[in-house]
Amino acid sequence: MATIEPNTHTPLLWADKRFHTWNYEMRETFGTKTFKVMLDAGFTCPNRDGSIAAGGCTFCSTRGSGDFAGSRRSDLVSQFNEIRDRQHLKWPEAKYIGYFQAYTNTYAPVETLREYYEVIVEQPGVVGLSIATRPDCLPDDVVDYLAELNERTYLWVEMGLQTVHESTSQLINRAHDTDCFIDAVNRLRARGIRVCAHIIHGLPGETREMMLETVQAVARMDVQGIKIHLLHLMRKTPMVRQWKEGLLRFLDQEEYVSLVVDSLEMLPPDMIVHRLTGDAPRDLLIGPMWSLRKWEVLNAIDAELVRRNSWQGKVWKGI
């Protein structure tokens, strides 16, 4: 990644935003609105079935963090069509990224992956795929296939880092270490595959300094995108017990907005911000309840960037 001296005076702008948004990147790349169609291909996770660990990450929902994906009771094409048609009401000229979101989407033989991915690539209007997975579920034959796919379509691999702190990793039962994540990034990047890192602000026991250390670590990695999530506590997750034991404190909205802006300032300007907060179904959410007001949160982040006269990359310097 190139070295860029910090710019502390003139705001960088991506259209009307002070950070490098996914929407901006999609319009620059494809010339129109492009949205992710969230899919559930019926995978499971090695952190649930006992092959690596059991119980899953303590924050992960019963739908494998795919709570807004299509129903696994439907085939992939039916899921795709239903979600696409719903989004089409807002953006009739849009294009689509097939997003394999729920559970671990490379946790199957490569022949199975090929069958699932190719049927979505073939759908009208699809310009690419985004595949959510774990860094310990990328054997060589899968990376080979992803590299082949990357030659034919616009491809992202999304992986959950969440934190660089191993004490937190053990507490949330992540069941892989940070070195495993970095190794997976290096193997994917050696084949030219775009990588999006997921991190979570508000994990049990983490201080503000710890959260920002994770951001700084991601800023130094060869990743092309980031998702910053707010921790949501949902019913029927193992983290409910941790919350009841006093291990978890919900961030308030002002605190989270400040953390996000601090994070954006540290990130390189060319890193694409796929999202800045997360969603949780209202009927499952225990807290923080203010997170249901998604647009209010996003508007508050924009306002804080303006108030500080700040922007993505303001204090970043490539290493």
C-alpha cells in the first residue's frame, strides 16, 4: 500500500461523503446503483459443528449472521429473485452483487461451491459476488477456484476479524487467531482477490483503546475494504449469558459515533467502507436499542465528520 502523508486541512470527498463509501465505489465501477443480494446457501460453520469448536461465536445469531438473507428453505435463484425484486422497487436500473452471507460460505467441497456460485453469476444483471467466510476455511483448492472466479467477475471475500486481541477472541469463541486471518489475507491477495475485513466495536471487555488498536491493525493490512459493526446482543445467542454475568456493556450512540469517526480517520483513503453500522431484527434485539434508528446513526456520523472537519485518512500514514 502506498505511503500517503496525512492531510490535515482540506477534506477528501467521495461525492458528498467524507469517507470512501461502497455506494461511491459501485457507481464509479459500474456506472449505476449496485446492491448486494443477501443469500443463504445452507452452509454451516466449523465453529458450530465441532470440527474446530462448538457453539459458534458468542455474538452470532441462529441464522449465522444472515438474518436478512433469503430463506434457506428456498433455492438460491428463488432467493435471489425475491430480494432483487424487492430492491428493484427503489432502484429499477440497479445491478447486483450476489452476497453469500449466512454462516461460512467456503465450508464445502469446491465442486459444491462451484455449483452454488456459478448459478448466481449467471443471473441477469449480476456483476459480481461477495463471499463471507472464515480465514480457516480457505484450503488451496478453494483459493484456486476463487482466483479463477476473480478473472471472470467482480469478486470480494469477506472475513470476520472482529478484533486483534486474543483475550477477546477467546471470550467470544472466535476459534481462530489473528495470525490465521493475516495468513488468509496474504494468500488471497497473492491471487489478486479483494478482501473485506469485518470488525466489531463494543465487544465484551474491550476498551476504546483496544477497539482502535484493531482499526490501526486493519489499516496496515493489505485489505481493500472494511465493515465496521456495532455489537448487537440478540436473543438465543451465547453472549446473552455473558451479558447477564456483567461482561458486556452496551455502547451509547454518541460513544459509537465518536469511535467510528476516529476509526475512519485512521483508515487509508483507498480502503472501501462497506458499512458503518449493523442491523439486527427488532424481535431478536436485546440492545443497544438505539441501533434500530439506522439512518439517525449514519447521519450523526456524517455530522460528526463535518463538526471535526474530518474525513477518512485524515491522520493515516501508510507504513
